[in-house]
Amino acid sequence: MTEPVAAGVRTAADVLGRTRDLVEPALRRAVGTLPAPMRRIAGYHFGWWDERERPTRAGGGKALRPAFTLLAAESAGGEAEAALPAAVAVELAHNFSLVHDDVMDGDAVRRHRPTVWNAFGRAEAILAGDSMLALAFAALAGGGSPAESTRALARCVQSLLDGQSADLGFEERAEVSLGECVRMAEGKTGALFGCACALGALHGGATPEQVASLRVFGERVGLAFQIVDDLLGIWGDPAVTGKPVHSDLLNRKKSLPVVAALTSGTRAGGALAALYRRPLARPDLPRAARLVEEAGGRAWSLAMVDELLSQALEALRSAAPAPGAAAGLEALARLAADRDR
């Protein structure tokens, strides 16, 4: 038995470091079962090697979602190792969505290196993403998971796809309500955070009430995470985000800060709407960012993040989690809502 992920937690970095130590070897074993072309692309995406499979030290992400899974298991009195198959499945499902998102959005850079489609081609990227999703269900089924786990992950993926479909649809519409945009983000991002927590709880032997509370906790954290991500898509430092500044505005994404601005009824919101009716060039982007802020999109987003974090922590308390795991989950929640991550 390994040391609990939550043992002696001081910071979110402690939790994420222990999560990577536990999850990465299992993730590498799972990816190693893929056919050679898919294994090569998946390993590149995770930052383990370059296009020619030469080992690299490229960043592979924070492993935030699997950390929620492992800590949710411990919060219910279980062991992190029991939830390891679920953590691997969650990480694979998340990265399937990233690979496909980059294809759909045309993003050429992720984590400071060419995206999968940019390095290997769009068709190969789509196939690699599909392969990761299939592997997620295989990892879950092969780990002796409760039957409800597979159904929960399937429902989550459907919500994720529905949210992504809505996000794409928004690009073709002149008007999108703020409520529609929130529901899109709940599916696109909140669902997987909620599922990560619910799967961990199921593997930790939680009661149905605890599973439900931890799912709500994850969903609220996930929505806060998406809002922060949207803020970073406009004002984030490329050295931190790994993407060009104003990247979401260049693509005329109807992200939450943008829709909050567009629906604000302000003069700045009207000017932003006029700007969004035509393709934007890079010289337009600083003005678009300024209009989002002047119309209140940034202030609305920051207030929502604070409110969602408060709701998440209330749901966490209602799950009556083990103290050490509760501290770890709270640290992760605050990291997800950090404006500077």
C-alpha cells in the first residue's frame, strides 16, 4: 500500500506531485498497449517523446482531474490505489477531448509545442483521440471497477460532447444567451470534473449521498476552472498558457467573459458585437479585449469564480470527507480557481 495522496498535504503542488508519481506509470502502461501509430501520437501528446519518439521533458499537464479522483476515494475512507484505474480513465478521456478540441479550433500550439494535428495531421489526430477514449473505457473495465463507473464515464463523455457541439454551434450564431453559455461550459468542462470526483468516490466505497455531493463539488470546480480558462484565453500570459495572447478572440470564441460582455446592454458590449460580426485581424484584438473588460465581462467572470468556489466548498463539506483528503480537495479547488495558473 502506498502512502495516501493526502498525507501531510501542505499545498496543491504536493497533491499533484504525488498524483503524477502514482498515475503516470499506470498511464504509460495503458498507452503501451495501443497499436504502434496511436502509441506514438499519444506519447507525443503526453510529452513523453517528440515526433520521432525520442525522449523529451515536455510538460504533459498538471494531472488535475486524476488528482480529484484519487482524493475523492480517500475522502470516502478508501485507498488511492483502488481508484487508480478510474484516475487513468479520467486522464485519457480528458486528453482525448484536448486532441479533438485542437483539431476543431485549429489551435497550432499546446503546452509550448505543436499540437497533435499540427505535428501528425488532422486525420491522425482524430484517430489518436478516438484511440485514447477507447483506452479510457478499457482501463476502467480492466481495473475491477464498479459497474456504475462505466455508466458514469459514458454519461460524462456524452455531456462533454454535447457541450463541445454547443460551443461550435455558438460560432455560427449572432446571439447566444449567457445561460446557454453557462450550460455549454457545464457540459464541456464541469461534467468531467464532476465525474472524476464521483468515480473516485465510487472506488472509495462512498455512500450514494457522498457520491452525489462530491460530484456537485467537482462540477462547481470545473465550471470555475472553465471561466478562469476563458479569462486566460483573452488576457493570459503566453509563457504560462502555452498559447498566443488573445487566442480566443482571434477565433471569435463566444467564451463566458465574451458572452457576458455581449449581453451586458452596454455601449462597449454593442461595439464588441459589431466587431465580432466580421473576421478579426491581430490589430483588432487589443481593442476587443478592452471592450470585453469595459462591458463588464471580466468583472462578471471573476465574481462567478468566487461564487462557484464557495458553492463547491459547501458541497465538499456536505460529503463529510476524511480531514486529510478534504484539505487536499480544497487546495485543488483553489488552484483550479486561481487566476494566474
